Amino acid sequence: MLFGLSVYLLWRKRRNQTLYRGLIPTTPTIPRCTTPVLQTSQSSSGVPFFVPPRFKRTPQLNKGKEETEHADEWELYPYLHTQQDSLTVGSWFPLGSIRPDLYQLPEEPSEWALPNGSAVRLWFALQYQQEREQLVVSLLRAANLPAQCQGNVTLVKLQLLPSDDRRHRQAKARRKGCHPQFNDTFVFQVSKSCVDQCSLSMSMYTVDHQKKHHLVGLVLIPLRFSELKEMAGKVQWRDLDSESDQPLSKNGDIQVSLNYNQSLHRLTVVVLRARGLQCCSDAGVCTQVSLKIHTQVVRNKWTTVAKGNNPSFNERLTFRLLPMRLDTACLTLQLQQPSTEEPVLLGIVVIGPFMYARGRELEHWNDMVSKPQELVRQWHPLGSFSLHKSKS
């Protein structure tokens, strides 16, 4: 009896396994995908994405027929031309690619003409999407770069000022040369009420074989909501402001290198040299560097005295600055001639965030924050002390 019961249970177990295997096929059949399928998730927030169509491969003899079928499929699904990169939540606008249907390219060849002289020209397009509160910046191409940039990589760094985000958006040229093409798109989040208070900064650099960045030029575009509506989808160009294009200022220029080490809370200022100073005597020149937070002077330091109208200092000065103070601190550099009574002021420059500075001074401060591993060097024009005092 026990033997018969064991045989019965073994037969029943094998029978159940055979039935279970019959329910699940070992080679599932997947239907062939010939049209794009829109897949959504019931539990997620509903970010759409497309599965691209599967195109058939045919022999070379049927090449004409194949091209006709592909053309028909692209006409049925034109959105597949543009959905090549990442998607933003709430919209299907691709980042990092150009949609030619959104921009009116210049029809006249003169619009793409090279600039006169040695100016570097940059073509771009701006569009403000009021519903999403997004500023869309599309970089198209550049022209007339210096000959020494022929074999270098070209970069353009974009930043919306003022902004809490100190990082730059960076576009890299598709190929090397004096006429690089970018075809990149960037999106900045900015509300309608703040558009008129913002400016778009675009700086062009070339990177040599030693990975060193050399500034080619920059342009600062003030934004106006009324103008953005008129220029929506239209290609524009600007000639970059370069260091060689700007003559010596009335009071001279000073060259400074900056570095900020966030982990050590250390701000390093290297006063390199000055040029074109209007010295009143042969007493020599020194530089006073002041660290300010709001309007309060935290620390003053001086360089040694150097002789001549084009003195060289090459001195390193360090200050302690907390990261939370980067948006409220600035550096004031004053060139002075020592005197028995009061020092004679030759010029002054303020380098800092958007609260204190514009143009190259603001660009220098932002580069210092974004490049903690290197000393960022820049020339700055000296202003008169009376003008700076009236502004402050």
C-alpha cells in the first residue's frame, strides 16, 4: 500500500510540472515593431518617450524602393527628426541639438559674411518661451578666429547673470579651424519678471595641446522681454570684444591672477604687472588689495614698490573667505604712489560678483569660482578714484 501511494504521488507531481511548462512558452513571440509606440507608465508622472521604428534592410538591388519607403515613414513621423537627445520633464524639447524649423536662417549671403578686420563674429538665436519661463539659446557658428587657433579646440561658455548657479554651460565646436560650427541649444530657467534684469554672457576660448584655455573674446547681451518677442526664431550675430581690440585705458591697466580654494577657504590674488600708468614722480608704485564684504573692508594688503610706468610686481597675496560669502564679497585693487603725506592714487578696479562688477571684472570673478584648480589671469582697465567713489 505504501509503495502504491508513493508511485501515485510521483506520477501526479510530474503531471503538474508538464502542465506548468505548457503554459509558458520557452521562446516568446514578440510582434514586429514597424511604427513608433508611445509608452507611458501609470504609476509615474507620465514622461513620454518614443521607441524608434525598425527599418528593414534590403539588398542593394532594391535600394531605390528602400529609400522611397524610408521617406514615406519619415513623412508620417516628422518628430523623429528632432527627438535625438535628452528630454525635459513636461516638454519634448531636446537639449544639445538644433531644430532648424524654429529658426529663420538668413537668406542673403551678406548675413553670413565675414567681419571686417580681425573681429571674431558669433551667430546665435534667442527665444523666450513664456509658458515654460525658459530662455532658449542656440549657438550656430563662429568665424574669423585668429590663425593660431587653427589646430585648437574652440569652446563657448554661456552664463545667465545674475544667477545663483555659478557653473557655465559649455558648447564645444564640432570641428577645429578658424570657422567652427556649434549647433548646440541650451535652456535657462528665468521668470518673466526677472528677464529685464538679466544679461547673457558668452565667452569664447581655445584650448591648446597643453589643455590651457585662452580667451578669444566675450560678449554681454542685456535681455529685454519686448526685444526677445521680436527676435524669436531669428538668427543674430555679435562681434566679440577681445583684449587686443581694446586700447589702453586713460589711467592704465593692471594684470591680475585669481584663485579660490573652497576646501581651504583661501582666496589667492597674484598681482602681476601694470602698464600705461600716469605716474606723477619717480617714487615708484605699489598696489593695495582690499577684501570687502558688502561695504566693510575686511583686510588690506600691499605689494612692494616697483619703479616705472610699466611696473612688474609678481606678488602673491592670500585672504580667508568663506564659500557663503562669495556672492557678497569683492576685491578692490588700488595703484598708489607712496608719499610723505598721503599716497597718490593712480587708478582703481573692483573685481567681484554681479553685485559689484560687470564686463571683464565680473567674468574674471566667475572664472575664478568655476576653475578651482588653476590661476585665472586677466587684464583690467583702471578707473579714476573719483568716479568709483561717486558710483559707490
